[in-house]
Amino acid sequence: MEPKQLKVGWRTFTLNFKWRPAKDSLGSIHQEKSVIRVARSLQGIRRAEVTLHELLHSVFHVWSINQHMGGDDSKEEAVVEALGHALVTTMKDNPEFWQWLLTEVQKGESEAVQKEGPSVGPVPKGGDGN
């Protein structure tokens, strides 16, 4: 079953997997409307790559990563493209690792806070970190 929404930091994006792009694009993100669109023709690993690619763009926006790169959109695109391919490849090649990682994440931060203290990291702009 396709997910309908994706929470990224303090934002919730609507996912549209039925998108019919007008040009050569396979995916797109509309930051202001919080919508991620993926071409309806995509299936399998290519669909996963494009979806993850657009998710990474949302991460760059929500956590203001692009600002730390001088606001250069071409740098963002290069990093997002490389990370997207790298992550999907490692998921495909190491499914047991990703299942283990998800299990660890699902244990919840409260368990980690009790044992190790609060996690450290930037709070997304406009969010409370939850």
C-alpha cells in the first residue's frame, strides 16, 4: 500500500504517486504546498530512488542544509542525487541492516534518553524537534 503522507521534521508532505509530468521529470517537490510527486509510470527500485530523492530535498529544506552550502541549488542537487542512489543501493544490498536500523529507531528515543541522555542535533527551523 502506498503511503499518503510523509513527516519530515515539523512538516508533513502529501505523497502523490499518480503524477503525470509534463516534461522529462520523474519527480518533483513543492516545498510551499508540502507535496512530493512521483511519476506514475515508475515502479520498483527506480520509484524508490525518485521518492527518496524528493524526500532528501525536503530534508535539505526543513533542516536548512542548503543554506550551509551557500544556497547553491546545483550543490544540493548533486548531493541529493548521490545520497539517493547510495542509500537505495545500500538498502538493496543490505536489507538485514536496514531492518535492524528500523527496529532500533522504533524502540523510541525515550529508551535512549533514559540510558544515554538526549540526542544532540539541530532542531528544524520552525519546529520543536518532535
